[in-house]
Amino acid sequence: RYFHFCKLPGRVMGIRLLRFTSVIIIVLLLVAGALTALLPNIKDDKLPNLRREPKPQSQSALDSFTLIMQTYNRTDLLLKLLNHYQAIPNLHKVIVVWNNIGEKTPEEMWNSLGPHPVPVVFKVQSVNRMRNRLQNFPELETKAILMMDDDTLVSAHDLAFAFSVWQQFPEHIVGFVPRKHISTPSGVYSYGSFELQNPGFGNGDQYSMVLIGAAFFHSGYLEDFQRQPEALHALIDETQNCDDIAMNFLVAKHTGKPSGVFVKPVDIRNLEKDTNSGYSGMWHRAEHLLQRSYCVNKLVNIYDGMPLKYSNIMISQFGFPNYANHKNKM
Amino acid sequence: RYFHFCKLPGRVMGIRLLRFTSVIIIVLLLVAGALTALLPNIKDDKLPNLRREPKPQSQSALDSFTLIMQTYNRTDLLLKLLNHYQAIPNLHKVIVVWNNIGEKTPEEMWNSLGPHPVPVVFKVQSVNRMRNRLQNFPELETKAILMMDDDTLVSAHDLAFAFSVWQQFPEHIVGFVPRKHISTPSGVYSYGSFELQNPGFGNGDQYSMVLIGAAFFHSGYLEDFQRQPEALHALIDETQNCDDIAMNFLVAKHTGKPSGVFVKPVDIRNLEKDTNSGYSGMWHRAEHLLQRSYCVNKLVNIYDGMPLKYSNIMISQFGFPNYANHKNKM
């Protein structure tokens, strides 16, 4: 009995120690489980509403962009531009929206001249529509889109900088071509550029749109665009114009802020005159600008109000191209 | 008895009615008290962490700013600048931090030359300290501060525009003088401007600080500054320098982003040479820049790391002063 008694403490202590450590382990597991359950859900497909919030997803899909270029009747310019744009830093893929109905794409020739820095997808269209470029393409993997007209050359430096700016303003259209609307006493709006009267908010000029023919914007807006009222799509089809004005209305409505952020380009060129096709682009039509004013007023009806907001922020790159460009020549 | 009986119902009903109404009143008072206790406290002294969130407070306190100008031994410049700055749009009040110890302020003369557009308060200091201007002055009513050195003239146009930019970036130091730090292989940091090597993030230059001697920032940062470690205050007192570098460290640490937003000034002038006092400012001391590099490294010790972040965003005003300033001269 004495013998048992002496062993008993050991076994008792052993059992107590075992129980004690088991309890500790269980408590730790419960705490860990609770903490895990309380962690915020970080997967986020929606438009970010905070500035510059890096997400834990594929690095390339976040830090790169997809170039979407719609083309009609200017294949020579397209190919010249593709050679330039295919090598832009942070480019993930190119989607060419082929509006040359019934005509073969240059895909064979493209492949025969490979390899290429990034994949290029030729999306054959069935009808020649201006808004074809605003489809929610399944090939799109990136959050960012760079949309370029097929006659516009922007330098790689400008694009690299503008992309970094978009990353700080992901809910805006960040681009190189600012435009504005003005209202008149009659309540009818007019569309134009700096030649129009200033809207009258203090010094200087204001812009209320950034055109999407040379701009970065969030790919989520393509899905938004598809969901817009039928009247909006009909307007763009009727005019074969104004898809960019419509996108600015959409973005302004969505954010409640100015739709665009204007980045002043160092080197932007229009290559229209360089084409052999003889085709010189929609904006040469006599009615082009009048149509755009018409679109502004129609969109105000569709949106039941004027959502566009003015901004006078002009962004340039510090120390580029001149390393002292922040100083004024006095 | 019959008589009593007949009166009784009246008195009983009277008493019941009295009790009933008393109960109602007490219940209403309790409900009101509960509602008042549940009302959110809308008095908000903290830094806003959303962009541009209008609060239901006094319009003038939100849409205006307080100028804080510290002065030492340049009263002639001070008065010249006060005549200019007192009329800046959206100015709420001026606080002059009087570092001329033992000397009378020009308050009498100021009052004799009234009326003035805004109140000007002369804060007499007991010790001539660089960091006197970073006290959390009780006279401060606005969210925004404009801090100016007493020898710097910035045009009203620049200030009006920069204030509108600050309202879109209220957690940043929005100002006209960009500076940077660079790191070296030895791990020792150096301070400077564009003459220093680029930090090497792509094209062009970067800045990591915006100096507070010509900048807008949130008044909440003054309270933050007072709460910083004693070593930080001692460093500024030891050097009579670097309060602006310290503020950039503070803001960068607080936001996790670049501390400043640089607005390119159209018209900024240094009036030093115009003073009759013969006093030409701290930055002429031989050791001035070396001291600032010294401060950067000391602050890295105090903050246990380098919180400053680089930016290359340069903001200008669209269409001002030239209405076509968004176009390049080609």
C-alpha cells in the first residue's frame, strides 16, 4: 500500500500533467480557430474603393494590363502599332477587335513573324459596331485595361507612367485626352475641348471626360457597360460614336466623382495620315462634334441627370523627361 | 357620505389622470434621454481616412484653412507677406508664431491699420524654437493648415489651386517644395533634391518629402507631432532644423503612403534678399544640408525603420495660366 501510495503521486501528477497540457493544446487550437474565423475576407472582385490597395492575388494579373485595340480599315497602322505596343512594360496580352467584317485577320502573318513578347488575340466581329470593343472579353485576365485607338501612338514612357497613376486611381479613367461639357442657360449641353468657354469654377479650365481611345480603366467597367439600359447601346449604334462619352457617364455615376484623371502626354501622335488605306477616321465626318453634343444631351435623359463632374488636376511625371522639370523657367 | 361618494370618482379620476400623465411624461423623458445617449458623437478631431468626406459641420471650418507663419528677425518681410496672404481665398485666420523673444509684436500697428479681411493672432513665444510652429494652437478652428515660411511668397492662384488639391488628398502634405532621400549601399541615407541620383524606380526622378514651409496639411497632424517620442523633439531642438523632415516621417508612418503630393507652383518667390534685417535664414548655414542628412538617419533610428515612400506624381492646374497648357509645344 505504501508502495502504491508512493507511485500514486507520480501517476497522478503524470495524469494531471497530461490533462493540463491537453487542455492547453485544446485552448490554443480554439483560439487559433477563432482568430482564423475572425480574419476579414480578403478576396475582392469588386471595384476597389480605396486607393492603391495591393491584393494577395497573382502578381502578373494585378501588376499588368490588357491592351484592347479595335481596328477598322487600317490594318497597316494596326500592325505598325502592334510592333510598338507589344513591348510595353507590364503588358499582359493584346486583344485586337477585328471590325473588318468578312475579311481575314492577319493572324497567320502574325504567327509567322513570331515569337512575340505577349499573346495577341484577334476577335473577329460579326457586325461593324463602335461598341464592339466594350465587350467583356473572356480572354481578359487583368484588372486593368489599356484601350487605344488604332491610329494613336503613345510612347512607352507615357504608358508606363500612366499605368502607375491608374494603380493609384483604379476607379477612374486615367488617360491622355481630356474633354469637357458645358451647360448653357437653356439647359442644353454642349461638348468640346479647351476652345469652349471655361465652366467658370475659378481660374483656368476644367475637363469632365477622359476619352477611352487612349486610356487605362478597370476591366470591371466592361461588365457595367453591358448592363446599361438598352437606350444607351442604341444611341451608340445609331451614331457609331459616343461610346467613350457613355463610359465617362457610367464611371462618373458609379463613383460620384470626376470620371477621369488626365495625364499630360509627353509623346502622343496621330498616325492617320500614315495609312495607305485612304480611310481617315470617324472624327473627320462633318457631323462628328455635333453628334457628340447630341450624345451628351441624350445621355442626360438616359441617366436622368448630369453625372459628369469637373476636374482641373493635370498629372505629369516628376523629373521626366527633364530632370529639373519641376522648376519653372523664370 | 353620499356627497363624499360623488366627489370621490372625480378626485380618484383626477389622481389617476395625474398619475397617468406623469408616467407618460417620465417615459418620454427617459426615451429622449436614451436617444440622446445613443446619438453618435459627431465631433471628430481624428484624421479622416476617406477621401473628401463632407461632414455636417460649419461650412467655413471645412472649406477654409488657417495660415500659420513663424517669424524670426524679419518683421519687414512678415508684414509684406501678411498684406498678401491676408486676402487669399478661403483663408479663415492667420496665426503668427512670434519667435522674437522679448520683442513686442507689431499687433498695435496691425490693429491701427485695420480693418483686415481675417483675424490675425500673434502668439508670443518664450523660447526661440524651430518647432514652435508645430504646437496644437487652441485658436485653430479649421481642418486644414497652410504653413508658410516668413520669406516665401506664393501666388494666390497657386494657393487656391493647392488648397483644392489638398481637399482631395487630406491625409497628405500638399505643397510646392519636393525633396528626397536616397539610400546607399552602406545603409546610410542622404538628403537632397533633384541634384541627387534618382532612386532608380524606372524613368525620371522621385520625391519622398514635401517641405512644410510652403504646404497644406491636416491640423490633426499637430496633435500627432506633440505625441511623438521625446527623442524626436530633442533632435529638432538640437539642430534647430528638420521639423519638416520629421513631419514627413510622421505622415508617411501614419498613412503607409508617400507623405506628400507635389503641386508645381507657377509663381513662388524667395524674398530673403529683400529684408532690411540682414538676417538671411537658417538654410545658409554651412552645415544645413549635412544636418538634414543627419536628421534623416536619426529619424530612421527613432522610427526603427524608413517610413518615407517615393512618388513621381507632379500636379499642375489644367488650363492655367495658359488655356492650352495641356498641349505640348511640338
